[in-house]
Amino acid sequence: MRGRKPRVPTAPGTAPGTAPDYRALVETAGDILYMLDLQGRFTFLNPAAERVLGYTLVETIGKPFTDFLTPEGARAALAHFQQGLSGTDHTPFFEVEAHRKRGGTVNLEIRAASLVHDGKLVGRQGIARDITELKALQAKVEQRSKRLALLEERSRIAMDLYTRLLELTREGLDDDEAPDHALEQMHQAVRRFRAEKVGLTGADVRILELLAKGLSNREIAAKIHRSPNTIKDQLKRIMQRLGAKRRTDAVATALNMGVIAREL
């Protein structure tokens, strides 16, 4: 066997003969990589910890992880830490809120695991990802969804009121006494409300009414004093609002939604 070079073990995913540089990978990682001893004190942190939280290694190594978390975050993380040491942690992913050195907090998503050396449990290790922007975006989406739901409920209530007013007007007046213009104003108010609900303007409704009468783009343009190209572009936008692919579909949808009257 003299003269044969010893075989260098190759890590998975590493080209043969290439020594893996895990240290460079750890140091350039965007997520926080950490290790804790059995008392929950930091024994290792990569540079991402300082970039995210602002604390130096001197300020963190040897300190309990709970010192850098909000009270609620500390309680949650401590529970996971203790479960991990006892082997009863079945949910490695959890979220905590940590303090920034210069003020404010950051939301972290943690994935933790046991740290074993020579077959013996010596602590915990994990990855902490900054999800502050994601949480802020989720909050905005949730707030917008609630606002849309509230608007939808208000729209429904308003529509019920308008409908009931129309019914009361018809019931309370004889045919000879009913002022046609008042009833028409009520109908127009209902149609306008329904149009605004789907993002249509009064001009859009007028174009739909003329379109329902069978007028061409040029004829509609002459009626409302606009250019045919303007009408074409406006019709395209109206069809998008109504989810229609053809002019006839737009008219049918507007009629079914009560945006335009059936007797024009």
C-alpha cells in the first residue's frame, strides 16, 4: 500500500477531493444560527445575529437566550427549550419576539433541534429567521380583509334599506298618486350604489345603458361627446370590472346585477 494517497472523505453534495467550507457558509448565512448549552446560554452565534438584533458576540455569548426576548417570547421559547431537552418537543417550529439593541422588536421564526456530542445531549441548536416584514404584510392583508368584509356588510344593509324603501313607496301610494320621478330617483340611487360596489362610475353606467340599446362605439361617442377610441378603452375597462369577455356579456351582467335598468 506504499505510495497510495489516503482517501479524503467527501461530504454529501461536495465534489470529490474538495474539502467543504462550512465555516464560510455559516458566516454568510442570512439567518441566525445558534447553539445553547443545557442551561440555555448561548455558546455560539453566527454574524447574522448581530445584523438582525444588533448585539455583539461579547454581549451574547454566555448569556441566557431569555435575556433577549420579550416576556411572552421568553415564556414560549423556554417551554420549547425544556421540551426539547426532555425529548417531548414535537413542534420544532415556533415564533418569538426579540428585542433589538437600538430599540424595537423583531419577529423570529425558530427551528430548533437537539445538540448531541459523542452520543450525549449537550444542549440545543437551531435557526432563527427574521419574519418581521412577513408578519407586517400578513397584518395588512388581515386588516384589509376585515375592512372589505365590513364594507360588504354595509353594502348589503344599504341594499336591503333601498329595496325596502322602494317597496314601501309602491305600497303606500296609488298609481295616480305615485310621483314617477321620485320612484325613478330611487331606482337610480339603487343602481348607482350597485355600480359603485363593483367600481363603475356614472359615466360607465351611461355607456352600458347605451350599449344595451345596441349603439356602436361611434354612436355612443357621439351621444356622450367622447372620441370612439376613448369609448373603446373605457368599454375594455368596464368589461374587466364586470368579468365579461364580450360586449353582450357585459350588458347581461350589468342587467343581472341591477347596475342598469331592464326597461331603458
